[in-house]
Amino acid sequence: MDELEIDAVAEADLDEPVLVEGLPGVGHVGKLAVDHLLEELEGESTLVRRIYSREFPPQVSVEDGVADLTCAEIYAVSPPDGRDLLLLTGDHQAQTNAGHYVLTSAFLDVAEEFGASEVYALGGVPTGELIEEYAVVGAVSEASLREPLEDAGVEFRENEPAGGIVGVSGLLLGLGERRGFEAACLMGETSGYLVDPKSARAVLEVLETTLAFELDYESLDERADEMEDVIGKIQEMEQQQQGMDVPTDDDLRYIG
Amino acid sequence: MDELEIDAVAEADLDEPVLVEGLPGVGHVGKLAVDHLLEELEGESTLVRRIYSREFPPQVSVEDGVADLTCAEIYAVSPPDGRDLLLLTGDHQAQTNAGHYVLTSAFLDVAEEFGASEVYALGGVPTGELIEEYAVVGAVSEASLREPLEDAGVEFRENEPAGGIVGVSGLLLGLGERRGFEAACLMGETSGYLVDPKSARAVLEVLETTLAFELDYESLDERADEMEDVIGKIQEMEQQQQGMDVPTDDDLRYIG
Amino acid sequence: MDELEIDAVAEADLDEPVLVEGLPGVGHVGKLAVDHLLEELEGESTLVRRIYSREFPPQVSVEDGVADLTCAEIYAVSPPDGRDLLLLTGDHQAQTNAGHYVLTSAFLDVAEEFGASEVYALGGVPTGELIEEYAVVGAVSEASLREPLEDAGVEFRENEPAGGIVGVSGLLLGLGERRGFEAACLMGETSGYLVDPKSARAVLEVLETTLAFELDYESLDERADEMEDVIGKIQEMEQQQQGMDVPTDDDLRYIG
Amino acid sequence: MDELEIDAVAEADLDEPVLVEGLPGVGHVGKLAVDHLLEELEGESTLVRRIYSREFPPQVSVEDGVADLTCAEIYAVSPPDGRDLLLLTGDHQAQTNAGHYVLTSAFLDVAEEFGASEVYALGGVPTGELIEEYAVVGAVSEASLREPLEDAGVEFRENEPAGGIVGVSGLLLGLGERRGFEAACLMGETSGYLVDPKSARAVLEVLETTLAFELDYESLDERADEMEDVIGKIQEMEQQQQGMDVPTDDDLRYIG
């Protein structure tokens, strides 16, 4: 196998589609959002490309005994209303620094092939505490993209995210800009400790406005309710621990 | 030395052989199984290929003062009954993620060269506790391969192994499928803490059925008895520790 | 994206310029020094090259919501007095050992392109304690470069720095010498625990002498005063802790 | 800089020389031995090759302020008595697994260029305790090389070294054998905690016999006496600690 292999599973005729990326990351916000889009737009979507790479972990996933080699998948979607989409999803990020550059370049190649010149990278930004109001923080490849996103409720903050944006989401902006894409990263605020469907909904609501489509959130809200139960139990435990030791980093492991 | 060098030690004329892989892994189940096959079929087997690679550790093993460079070995076997085999064994896995892709591709190249289109990857699946009944869990490269394996007693479970299959065993399915191989992974249940000859026997008994040969298990059973003694001593120690601290991860280090 | 991409942002006609490097490192001394040079010589400086590489972290920085892909930047400067300069700055070092070789080679390529044959690598040398008198320790690519630097107050010590010089600063000397550059590394003494503007000033004062220009230090001194306040508070805390536990390595984390 | 650059510093006309390798490793035994050879045979030795590589740490060493890029050096030696030699020394091993393969291949290229077909890799084998009688353990690339080494006092043991031989020393046997070299590794027993000149002498005494030259050991013995003093102090401390806590791994850090 070469460093990178792109399988053309099917073709699709799209009209100036927008690439929307949702690989795993903080709070699984980006992945939850894109997977929800795929679920809701199932009737209008076609798997068009699979991207295999030595930069992914050397691993198959197994479902009902049938193995699938780790890859990223790109779906072509022509929703009844709103813009055409290319949805990028997968179970893994690259395993090396250089690998993020290799994979992001491949994703942009596919986007270009289908005529896309706009990119949304979806993700989460960790706040370290449970969220009441889910703000969506933005970053853009060029300043002119800020205003329409601010109109859709996205917040641009002076020094956030403080450490920059790492991985495919960051490079879609950085490499995208170098190749002439208009790219934005939408990051839902999230505690960072939990898989966060509410944060994913906040991000999707921005997309509804900017891409002019409408979504049903029933299944995502159900998942959010399940997480609420988990949060309720954690808060109960925290109250019982008051006056006791403060939780260590180990207590705050990822739950989802 | 190049990234990969395949030495043609000998040639062999095989009839649609099956590649059977047994590199080190959980419980050393795969390696024990293939090494037992090699021992039992010694008269009918020929070392045909050695695969050297920079992806292996930079290391020689030493026996009676004579050094051997780390490599994987493939033996051609024509058993008196049953299918022709290509047995893949070795002392090491690749040392990087990308290395697993490189080595698995090389193994499939050799398999193809000898006319093989079927692969069995042998290994163990950790249960975290000592095993009474040794089930064999399966995963396959395509759904049609499930039924004959189920008939041979292999279990296919909805969400197992939960983390997928990592390393050469996983990639033999994943890369194999992409190259047109029919590939199955047979994973003997094993505690994960001990070298497990009983689990290796359970896996081999499946192969006896599917590949129509017969094996003697005396030497493997002897090794299993030795491990039983080790297990007995561990259980004794555990009973003495009742009411004491539970064992930590460090207490459960690999014993073999 | 290739392993390395050098963007020609602008051209400049320089007269035997000197490359001055200030990437992040011990006490941020080199970066502080070059960034101060850039600030003071802003009117005479032009950004000429951006160097992008897979060897940098896969990351964008974000300022006011606008993302910038990690890169190193080289500015051409023609100061009213003194030598022409090429100033090399950036926010990151390479992420792998081999990456330091790749990036340093690229920096020397650019220097050569602009006609430079001399290099100053600026950095800090950690002493482990707070500094009263800021000495500047030197290392050179060939012995004949020592005397003029000694005349400018640089100290050359028998066995310092004991562990050699690691990263781009070291390789500018090592690879530079192999390509015919005259290269010197100027290392300001610094505690190693704090961002150290005073050490940066000590290094710049050497450059003033050797490159015959004059600098205003007001903004750097202001930053030094801020750090003095931080140091004062740390010393206060230390006095309160006398008779208590000695600080561990963890107490001495980088502050800046 | 390329992945590997070999500088031809000088040429030498050697008669079937033997490559003797002494890079840093356990107890610095190999490096001490080859550096002592170089010191004793200084009048008859010429630096012929420097090997630079991205696989070495990105680092310069500094002596009296003058920087030298990390490299390995090969000296040609024509001693008054005994065989011609190629002495390989340096301050660093490769930094990655694949790097050990790259560098060892380069060393064998140089050896071949000078007409060598025999290799001695020198090193130490850790025993975990202080040594009274310094045995030298051997490993060879082919069984026929054992007998002459046994006659020179080298011990060949059934299962030692248990973990094989890692790094350049191991690969000189493994890759050397594949390229037609006769290669032996001589490993002086050493505690593993101390730089061990006595172990280096034991190894050199074997070479005196097999390569038919004579060495003066005054300077090496002086260094051994210094280490004896260190050992004496450690043993004193150990006696004072009797009845106290056993030393942890951290107490047994490398001293030299």
C-alpha cells in the first residue's frame, strides 16, 4: 500500500459544494455534527471517496464480525434545500505530525476535484467546566469571512483558542488558505470531559443559517438527554465529595 | 539495506495455499499456534522466504553465540492431508504505525507470489480473567466467510473485539480485502496475562476443521500443563491476598 | 503540501547581509532579541520569505479569529547604520530530530540566495539560578571567529555549553560550516525558568558592536521590569518557604 | 543536507583491515576501548571518513568555543605489529530504529571501500552487579568464528545476551553477515551502572590476541583507578544503608 490511496467509490455531480469536516476531537463535537448531518440527509447522500493512508492507525474496526480498514470517508450530498455538501467523516486522526499535513492535503484534493472552494471544519473548544449556554467560537482563513459568521451568531474572540487549532481542522484553514479555499472553523464550547451532543447542535444551527438548510434534531437531542443523565450523576457525586479531596486530572477522564 | 528486503531462500510448488500468520501478540496465541504447526509438520515444510526490514527493531537474536538478524519467515508446507499452507512466523512486530502497513503489504506480496488467495491471521483476544472454556472469536474480510467458520465453532459477536484489531493481523484483513484476498482472523480468548497454549489449541482446532488436516497436541498440551502450574500458584497467592489490597495493573504483568 | 515550501513574499536587494536567527528556546532569549530587532527596525524591514514545512506542528495560530499556518519568517532589513540583515523568526521549532536538519538547510538556502555568508544564531544558556550579571557565552564554526567576538565581550569557556547546542541554533553552526558560512552562536546566560528580556538585551548589545548599529531598548526594558516583578514575587514565596520542602522540578516550570 | 553524507577526509592504503566499532553503549565499554586504541596508536592513525546523518541528534558539540557537528569518524591505522585497522568512533547512536539500519549500512560501505571483510563490534553486557572477574561474552555472525575467539578467552553462552544485541553493534553482525562480512561482537561484562575501563581492558586483551598487537594500558588503568574510588564510595554508602530501604531504579542511575 502506498502512503495514500484514494478509492473512487462513486461519482456525483455537485454544484459548488461546501466541504464540511467532522473527524474525532474535543467532545467529539465535529464528528457528532457531521454524523448527524449524514443521518438526516441519508436519502440524498452518496459515498464518493474513501481515503486510506499509512498515517492512520494500522487497524480494522469490526462490526458483526466483518472488518473494515481504517479510512476517512467523503459523502456527496444534494439536500432538497440549501447548498450541496461534501461531508468528511472517519474514526481516526493521523498518528504523526506530518500525517496531518498529508491527510489534509488529500482531503483538499478531493474537495477541489468536486468543485468545492469553501470549507467548514467542525470541532469543539474545551472550557474545563460544564456548559449552560453553548457558544460557538469561530476562526477563519481570511478576515472577510468573519462578518457573515458573526451574523449567524458565531463569536470571534481576541485570543481564542489560545493554543491555536491543531490537527486536520487547523490545517484545513492553514493549507486551505494557501490553496485558495475560503475556510472557517466552527468550534462549539464543551467541557472537554464528555461527548457533547448539545455542543454539536449549536454548531449545526450555525450551519443551518449559513448554508440555508433545515435539520431535525430529535435523535441528537435524545443522545443529549442520555448525556444529561450522566452529567446529573457526576454532579451528584461531586456534591457528595464536597469537603473531600478535589478531583485530580485522572478523575476527569473522557466519558461518552 | 533498503526499507524492505525479501530473501528467496528456496522455492516450492504449492496448490492454492492458505497463508497462516502467527506473529507475537496477546497471549502469544498466534505465534504458539503457528510454531506448533511448524513443529508438527516439520517433515513437510520448507523455509521459502525471509523478510528483513528497517521497520523491525534494529536487533539480532543470539543462540549459542551465533547472531541472527530480526526477520519474519515464511514456510511452505504440503501436509499429507489437507490444504497446502504458507506459515508466517517471527519474533517481532513492526515498530511504527506505518511499518505495519509496509510489512503486511510485503507478506501479501509473498502470498500472491505462491498463488495464495486465502489468509488466516491467528491471535488472542484478552478477556481480563482466567478462561475455563476457550471460545474462538472471529472476524472476516467479507460477510460470506462467516458461515463456514461458524460451522467450525467460531463465534461472531456484535461488538467484539471492541477496539478493532490492531497490527499485522488486522491489516491482513484490511489490506487483504483491498487486494482480493479472502481473509479471516481467528482470536482465541485468553486472559491476556499469560502465554496461553490452551487458547492456541482452540484456534488450531478450528483450522483442523476448515483446512481438513489433523494435528497431534502432545507438546502443546505439555506446555499448557506447565502454564496450569503457574496459574495454580497465582490463584493460591490470590486467595492468600483475600481481604488485602486488590491487585494493580502492575501485578498483572505478562507472565510466560 | 510538500515536505517543505518556501513562499517568496517579496524580494530585496541586500549588501552581504548577515542572517540572525531567533527561534523559540531557553528563556526565549533568541526570539525576544530578534523580535526586538524587528520592532526597532520596522521601517527598514520587509518580509521576504515564509517557510512552511510538515516538520512544524500541524497547527494554525489564531489572532482576532483569523488563522495563520505555522511557519518561519525571514525579513530583509537595511538599517540606516550597520550591516544589512536577514532576520529569521517564528513560533515553533521542528518536531523531529530529522526535521531540524531539514529546516536549517532551508534557512541556509534562503540566506545563500540573498548573498549572506555570515550567521548569528541567538539563544540562551541555562544556569539554573537567577542572574545578576548577564554574560554572553559564544560558540563559533571556526576558531578564527573567536577573537572579534571576545573583543565585543563574548565569553568562550572550555567546556560550555556542556551538552553542546541542540536544534536549529546548533545546526546553523554545524551545517553552516559545512556549506562555507561563518557562523557564531551567542547565548545569553539565563536562569532557564523565566522568559528573560535582560538576557536578550545582553545578546543584542554584542550585535550592536559587531554589526555596528545602535538600538533603543525602552520596550525591552519595560518587559524586563515586568519580569522583575514576577521574580520579586517568586523570591518572596521562596523566603516564606524556608525551612520547608525544597522546590521540585515541577515547581520550577517555565514562567513567562 | 541529505539523509547521509560521507566526507572523504583522507585516503589510506590498508592491507585487509579489520573494522573495529566502539560507539557509546552499556558502560561505555566499546567507546572506551576504541578511544584507547586511537590514543595508543595515534602516530599510526589517519582520520579517513566522517559520516554525517539526519539520524544523529541535531546537535553540535562545543570545545573551547568551537562547534563540531555530530558525526561518526573512521580512522585508518597501520600498527607496527598486527593487522591493519579501521577504527569507528563517535559520541552518538542513531535516534530512531530505522536510523540504526541506515548508519550501519553506511559504516559497512566504508569498510568495504577500504577492503575490510572482518568486523569487531565492541560493547558491554550488563550484569546488574559489580564485577570481580571481567569475562568477555561473544556473539558471531557465523558458527565457524567461535573457535578462534574461544581460544582467545571469549565465552559463548547458551542464552546470552538474553535480549539479543540492539543497535549498531547488533546490526554489524546482522547486516554484515548478509553482505559477506565475518563479524564478531565482543561484550565485556560490566555492572551497567558505571563507565567501566576495566571491562574495556578485558575486551582489548582479546583483540590483542586475535589481531596480534600489543597495547600499553597505563592511561586506561588510571581511569579504572578513578572509577574504583567511585565504587568504593558507593559500597560504603550501601553498607550504611543496610537495614534501610533497598535502592530503587532511580538510585542506580548511570555514573561515569
